[in-house]
Amino acid sequence: MSKVDRFFKISPTEYNSYARAEWQLYVDNPARAEVSLAALKDLVVERALDIGCGGGQELIPFVVKSSAFGIGVDVVEEAGRIRRELFSELVEGARISFVRAAAEALPFQAGSFDVAICRLALPYTENDRALSEMARVLRPGGMLLLKIHHLYYYLRKMGSGLLAADVRSVIHALRVLASGILYHATNRQPRTRLTGGETFQTRHLLRRKLVPLGMFIEGELPDSNHATPSFVIRKSPQRGA
């Protein structure tokens, strides 16, 4: 689920502004598209999926430069029109579609996509179900570009909140930290009124979750950092769809 829709409860107008701003940041930095293509240089991409897509900008390198068919998925319905407008302004006849759906229940057949992108949506989902769905819809040998919120992200947020005397920010960070610590200790993600639905992930946790799904971390993207790591993940070529 989109962090904007679930946690910030903004209006359709505000969300459209957010989507346009994120889109423009991506378009103004062509290196981001080149990085995605470089990470998948040995993969023929004919079908691409963006989970928690926002404005859908992460599909640009595949839809525009590789002529792939792209599908963006998000729970926010209001941005559907603006996404189509943005792509039509960028390239006429772009092969793109948008679907309202949750990461935990992707409405696609197994093995439907060569690549899936999920940037900072996983922390707001039921992780086990979402990762299982990502693995299911990828074809054998397909790849997942996954960006997460690490423990350090929320430690930094808590520190900033303390310095700014922002009590709500500190409480939010503490709740997520408690949820993530329980998740790592028990291997079960807590989703209660006390902990909320948000959690952090680490490389260690992802490895533990990915192995049973026939997936493995192959590397990291250049924008990876301690707070928000970006992973290149491959589905085993021998893994059945």
C-alpha cells in the first residue's frame, strides 16, 4: 500500500501534486533511468511492473527506452488519470496501464513480468505476502528492484524529532522501531493497533524471507545507503513460476 494513501490521508488534489513532483524529479535526473537499465543489462525486459507506483515514473526506462509493456500498481485510485497524462506527454502511444491493487494481492498470473520495481512501498505492507506475490508474478530469472526503509531510517527520524521537539514524529519512529525489532526477533511481522502496520527491513531479514521464494540478492543500486538500501534481487532461473 502506498505510504501516501495509508498514513497521510491527503486529498486527491494534494496526491496529484505529490505524484507530479515525484515524476518531475525523476525526469530531471536522467541518470536514474540509466541506472535501472544498467542493473538489468543482461535481462530482456518485455513486461515491467511497478508496485506502489505513485506517478509511475520508475517505469519510464522500460516503457520509453526498451519499448516494454508497463503496469503500475497502487492502492491510490485518484492518480490514475494524472499518470496517463504524464506518460502521454512524455511519449505518444506509450504501452502503459495502471491498476488499483495492493502489493499483497497482485491481480496477475504467475510469471507475468520480467522485472518488478518496488521502491519504499514494502515497509507499509504485510511483508511476507507482498514478497511472495512479487516472487510469484516474476518469471524464472526475472529481477526485482527493491528499496526499503532500514533501521537507520527510523533512528534518524527519531533523532530529528527529538531535536525539533516533534513528539508525533518521535512516537511514530518508536512504534516502527518496536515493530521491526519484534519482526526480526520472531520472524513474524506484528500488525496491531499498538505497533501499527509499518516496519523496517534489513539485508539479513530480506535474505531470510527471499530464500524460500527462490530469490536472492545479487547486488545494490548506486542510490543505496544506510537508511534506504536499494537491492537488485533475482529470481532463480530454475524456480518454477
